[in-house]
Amino acid sequence: MKRFHWSTLLSLTAIPAILVNPVFAAQEGTVVASAVIVPAQVTELGFLTSALIKEIAVQEGEQVQAGQTLAVLDIPELQFAVIAAEAALRSAQGEEKVQSYRRVKDRRHGRVFFDVVPPEVRQIAHARVQQAQAALEVAQATLAQTTLVAPHDGTVASVNVVPGEYVQQNQVVVTLATLNTLQIETTDLSERDIPKVKIGDPTNIFVEALNADISGKVVSISPIADAVGGDVVYKVTISLDKQPNGLLWGMTTEVTINE
């Protein structure tokens, strides 16, 4: 009986040992963290001046190319300023041409000569052309600030204003994102685990919404920590080897990083 008692006791004490080393714990040499799907590039776009919105040229979900017009402000006086500057330039160019052909009457030794105008007169005319050209470029650059264009290819993620609405300087009007190039950003990778992670480490990403595993690799590690729920965490960015169908911005994942 005593022998049976001790063997039973040993069996019972082995159970806690199993429980403190659960099957689902991360394997040695790996780091596990929660993460979220995000675009590789997100750009919030606004104007450098305040005015009414004249036109919104795109819709949410639309694919756009770099340089494509997204929105336009309603500031007609800037268009008039360009027209006036163009007229001033044409006038200055005409005056310069006149001065290049102009002749002045001069009497020397009892004879009449028609000489070209002095060089300084032509130089002044040319300087006025340059001044008018510079004024036109300034007017054109100012007018260009009333048109918001896409800085890169992408998808219009959001449009935050409507035509006729007054927008403030630097107010976000359109958000552009590269939804065809998604990546992973960890959300709770602690300071205890970050020393184990290196650029280029292979990863496995489990996307619960798709019930799928995706492979990838670590491409960047934030040098600045964030505080989440009292814990110090570092953001690690992971590129995907292949982007599966149905993967969407904001989906949550579990990432296993292999050292």
C-alpha cells in the first residue's frame, strides 16, 4: 500500500509540471506576437491654403495613378493672376524685341546716322522679360497649390470633404493607400523579446479571418518604443512573400518569428 501511495503521489505532482509547460507555448528559438494588416504606404493629403472645395475628382475605393487630380480648390483670383502674368510676359517680350530692332538718330561730322540703341537699354528690356517670367512662374506655382494630386499610385481609402465645403490649411482631404501591397505590423512585441528579433528573420503569419498561414520576413524594427497597457512594446514590420486573396487592411494576425 505504501508503494502504491508514493507512486500515485509522484504521478499527481507530475501534472502541474505539464501544465506550466503547455502545448501551445512558443517553441524555443521563436517569438510570438499579435499583429495587424496595414498598407505599405498610407498618405494623408491636404491643401497648403484654406478655401472652398470646387471639385472632388475621385471616389473612395478608386485606383489612381501618380499625378492624377484628386481635388481642386475654388480660388478664381489665382487663375486671373496667372492670366495677368502671362500678358505681362508677352508685353515685356514684345518690348525687348522692339528694342533689338530700334534705331536712334545720331548726327556726326555733319552726317546723320541711325545707330542701334545702347546696350544698357537692351539689357534693361531683357531684365524686364526675366522679371515677368519669374512673376509668371510664381503665379503658376501658387495656382498649382489649389489642385491636389496623387503623389504615388494607390487606392483612395477615404474622401473627407464634399464640393462647396470650406477646408482649412493642412486639413486631411483625401487618404491614399497602397492596398495592393499590404504588410504586417506587430502590436504587442515586448521589450523582453525584441532583442531576439533581427532584420531578415523568417516569419509565419496566421490570419484568423482567412484561416490561413502566410510566410514573410522581418523588414524593419522600430527604434522607438510604445507603451501599451503599461507594457513597453516595439513595432516590427513584416513583408509578405505572397499576398493572398481576401486579405484586408485591419485584419488581425498572430505572428511567429523564427530566430
